[in-house]
Amino acid sequence: MSSQVQHTPEQKRGILMTVVAITLFIFAVLAGFLHKMGQPRVITDAELRANGAIKLERPRILDEFELLADTGEQFTTKQLAGRWTLVFFGFTHCPDVCPATLSTLNSFYLTLDEDTRKDTDILLVSVDPQRDRPQQLHDYVRYFNPEFAGVTGEFLNLKRFANQLNVPFNKVPLEDGNYTVDHGSQVVLINPRGHYHAFFKAPLDPAKMKLTYRSMRTTFNG
């Protein structure tokens, strides 16, 4: 016959405490693992480049500029401070590259968590100020995402701003008397100090952009 082991009240309390301690330890390990999984992965500059993001060795301070927001208000250098801004140069009559890029930027933006989106701006800078009036630009960018914004302005001011970010653009006459605008396809990243921080090369990939953007945010010494 087998006899059942009898435990004293003190032993039972000890066993219960041990089980509770092990259970809490398992939960703590699991919570730590899940927290770590949710944190941005810091990657090297070489890995950034391999994923299409080129970070400047030293962020570039931008000269003062004055442009025109799609709300009709003035847009200046100061408005880039305090937030991360992804800047793309394009125009509303662009047949393919611009809508494709804005669609990709929308996909990228929607992959970000809510807290990251709160201080992330997507900005289209028009390279066609002759045709892109503020209201038209406003409606165009918000078609892709209501949180996106656009700026335009005097041609020379736009050109100076683009030159600071190494983005070329040129007006090209067409045979029918109309014109188009050739422009760089990279997306420029401005850090919260308002400095040129990095750029994303085309073709853009939302998943790679998220990986590199989150890493650069984590390593930024603001």
C-alpha cells in the first residue's frame, strides 16, 4: 500500500511560495522578452546603407528659408524644429514617381506606432510653384494621408532649400508647349534640431524605412 505524504502547514506555505516565485519569474522573463522585441533595433551605419538609408556623418545645419505652407501661411526653418520630418520634392502634375512615392510614404507612416507618428511629419515640397498653388497642393497631399502637408514658394527660395538637401530639380519643356519637372527621388530626413540628418534612397521600401528610421531615432542625441 502507498501512503500519501502529509505536509505540515509550514511546508505547504513554503511550496506555495515557491510556485508563486517561479510563476512570477517566468512572467517577468516573458514580459522582458516582449518589451525587448517591441524596442527599435539599433543597427550600424553599414546596415543602414544596406537598407537604403544614408546617414550624414555630421548633420547639416540649414540656412534660414521662407516658403509657403499649403495652408497659405508662412513656412520657415523654425517649423522643422522639435519634430522628425521626412521631406520629398515633387509636384502635383507628376505622372508616376510622386504618387508612387507618396503612397509608399503613407504605407511607411501607417506601420509606425502611435507615439512615433506623433512627432513624425511627411512634407511634400513642390518643385512646380507656377502650377502648384497652396490649395491645390493641400488637397493633393491629403489625398494620400490627411496628416501629410505640402509647401511651395518662390522658385529661388525652393531652389536654395533643395540645394541644401542635395536634391536637384529642373524644368523641362515638352513638345506640346507644356513642361514637366525632373527632380531627385530621395526622401530627406530632418531631425528635431531642424538639421539635415539622413536620406532614404529610391526605390523605397516601407519595412526597411521603418527599421532604419526607428534606429536613427534611437541613436539620436537630441
